[in-house]
Amino acid sequence: MSPVELRDEPVRFFKELYPVVVGVAMALAVERLVDLNKPGVPIRWQHVPLFVSWLAVTLPFSHLAVRHLDFAYGERRQAGEPIRRGATLENIALGAGQFMWIIALALFVTRPMVFGYGLVIFLGGILIRNAVLHLHPRGWLSQLERRASRVHVAAVAAWLAIMLLATFALDGSPQTWTIRGGILAVSVAYPFVLYLTSYDYFFGTR
């Protein structure tokens, strides 16, 4: 077993679990998107914007989570930095929470209001966790997490603005389609901004 594989071994299970969870959640989302009893093309087209939004957020976010494990365990261990048990337990709890939210959001693609606020809570919770670790004297954040936090702040602010506008200023069909269109626009921009601002950290040149 190579040195790289040895460093990866302690967290390999969790890294490999992310694509499994995403695959299961994608199947659940597709099930809500497809109506085999519908004549013609069996797609519920009104749910496509939030399905695409789910894909645009979930796939790069899961990539981010896996790279976080690389930095938190593989590269820190290689550098001889100690890894506290409390940090490990926190990462396990964080991962479990992320898995549940990824699946929940897949189930919400037919519920624009719930999906929109779900995105806000999902990434907002990550930002709160990062802020606590940043302020804690023994907290640790990778440079990738620090860069991603800036993107998450912008995305959460944009999603929240859309949701508040739709909630208090609109009603009925205009409200629903404002949420779908607004959430889609921000979500499609999310992976581009995330990867462009942190390309070196995602694809191994740092």
C-alpha cells in the first residue's frame, strides 16, 4: 500500500459514502421528476428548475466535503499535525448531517418554498460551524473551507433575498416561479464561482 493510500485509509469509508448518498438522493429526486403515467414525455417540467438546482449545488458541495477530508486528515497527518478526537467526532456528526440534508433536499424538489429555505439552512449551518471553528482557539479550517465560505455567504444571501421577496411580496403562481427561477439562477452560478475561486485546492495543485 502506497503512502498516499495509507494516509487516505482512516477516512476512506466516509469519502466513498458521499457519492453513494448523492446517488441515492438523485434517484429519489428523479422519481419525483418523472411521471410514467403522463402521456408524451413523462417529465414533470415544472420541477426541472429545482432538480437542476439540486444537482448544481449537491455535486460540487460533495466534492468540497471530500476534499475537506483530504486536507483535514491526509495532508495534516503527512505534515505531522495532531488530529484531536473531538475534531474527528465533529466531522462524523457533520457528515451525517450533510447526508441527511442532501437526501432531504432531493425530496423537496417538488416544494419550491421548502427547497429554497432548505438550501439557506443547509449552507447557513455550514457557515455557522465554520465561524465557530474560526473563533475557537483550537479550531481548524482548511484554506479550501475558508475560500468556500465566501462563496457560501454570497449564495445564502442571494437565496435568502429571493425567498423573502417571494414570501412577502408575491403570491400564487408568480411566487412559485420566482422561487424556481431565482433559486435556479443562483444555484447554477454556485459551482462556477466555487471552482473558479478554489480551483487549485479542488484539483490537487495545492
